[in-house]
Amino acid sequence: MTRQARVAVVGAGSWGTTVASIVARRTPTTIWARRPEVAEEISSEHTNSAYLPDRTLPPALQGTAALDEAVSEADVVVMAVPSHGFRQVLEQTAPHLRPWIPVISLSKGLEQGSRARMTEVIAEVLPGHPAGVLAGPNLAKEIMDGFAAAALVAMPDLHVAAALQETFRTRLFRVYTGTDVCGAEIAGALKNVFAIAAGMASGLGTGDNTLALVISRCLAELTRLGMAMGGERHTFAGLAGMGDLLATCMSPQSRNRRVGIELARGRTIDEITGEMKMVAEGVKTSRVVMEIADELGVEVPIAREVYLVVNEGRTAEDAFRGLMRSRPTTELAAG
């Protein structure tokens, strides 16, 4: 490029705002917020107190509540909208986009009903636009606080990924490139379901050995189902797979882990999600995961127990006892 790429981030939650803050330090960046007061606060106060309290944003980052203003001059669009609203916002964005510019998803979920990955939604709504994903073990508050982290930018064309790598990377935020868009997206969606399982284990007071057992077997299920859905094995052992799974299953900042902990305490899913300001993608994704697993004939016993607890009223104690009753065979097998 002969000039700096202009970036638009659509969605001003904690992760969208964090990515916008990273990018704004090196290139002109505008972030769209659904609520005008959030957009005004980002522009004038350089904060987003609703989603990133006590963190200062770069003065160069501009907020707006007008989609056309955010995206009409953009060279790259980053979609930071949860999966349940992704298509609707993308359709509203479409008339204002310049042709052929890349669209990057930060969403870690699967669309209800269609079961589509977010880049598949992008391909339907914006044919001709290169679609990719930025994924990895990325806890927004830690990155805003200056801790080192890394992510994968996956695009079908490695040359496009390499160009975007320079847009997103900083000295402390390392960005790797790849072409397995499918695997990166699947890993990001499935790990949220498994984080609920890890949260239930922690909420029941199990020890570190048990938590390591749960996470290890979750990685096996993630890899098995992810490969059946078209992902490549190496992706599930990398930043978007194992890396993101570990961070989401272990961190107190993880919304999905928190859901599992609260379920283990006997609270209902409606009570838990009703109190949450941000979306825990694993709640909705659990149903989609089981539909896909059943259709493909892939055994995912931990994901199934999460689905039963979240959707069918099974308790965390029942889920744990059910898993422990299964007879282990080879380590590569299900169960």
C-alpha cells in the first residue's frame, strides 16, 4: 500500500474496543458503537467505561454511532459483533462498503439455525470480499494492560494475511498468519462450550488434576469435531485452538467459565445470563455443536453434558458423575 490502511471496527464491546485500540496506534481507526453515548465517550473521553473500565484508549481512536461514517472509507473492516447479531449488522453495513476490501471476524460463535461460521455469513452477505478471522488466547483487559499476547490472522490467501499481520501487530501483540480459516473459527466457537465445562469442574471444587483432565479431553473433542468439520489438525494445537482453550478455561475473566461456575452453584442459565453485560457465546453454541456432532457422527461426551446442563436442566453434579462413569479406552478414542 502507498498509504496507511484505514480500519473500521464494527462493535464496541471489550474485545472490539481492544482490537481498535491496538490498530489505532499505527493507522487511522474508527469504531462503531450501537449506543451513541458509548461512541461519544470513546471519542471525547478516550474511555469505554461500560466494557473496559479504568482503561485509557488511544486519543486517535474515533467513535461513531453511524455505520456509514464508520465503514465508507475503510480499507479493512473488523466485525466485532456477537454471532447472534452478526448477519443483521453486516447487512446494514454492506451498502456502505467499498468493493473487495477484506472483512475480518472477531466473533467466536456459530449462527443459530444455519450453523454457519461467521466467514460463511460474510461470503453470503458480501460476495467478493476476502473474509478471515483473528483468533487466539486474547483476554481483552490483559492486552489493554500491556501484557504480551499473540493471535492468528487466518485468510484464504496468505499474502492478504501477511498484509493484515502488519496492521494488527505491535511489539507486545504478536500476530501469526495462516490459511485455515475454517479451523480457526471452529476452534474459537467450540472452546466457549468447553470453557463452561471447565467452569463447572472448578465450581464443584475439583482440583487441578481434574481441571487438567477436563481441558485435555476437551482438546481431544475439539480436534476430533473440528477436523470432521473441515479444519486442519495443526490449527487445533496452535493459538486459535489449544491456546484459546487454555485461556478461556482457566481465566477468571472468561465469561463462559463464569457461566459454568455459576451452574455448578445451582443457579439457572436464565439467572446467570440475565446478569451478564456481555455475551457468553458458549451458551447458544452448545446446541449448534450437538446438532453438528450428531449429524457427522462424532462423539463429544463433554460437549453433550454441557448441552444437557445448559438446555435440558441437568445439574453439573449429574454431568460430572456421568462422565466419570464412562469407561476409558485408548487416549485417541472418545470418552
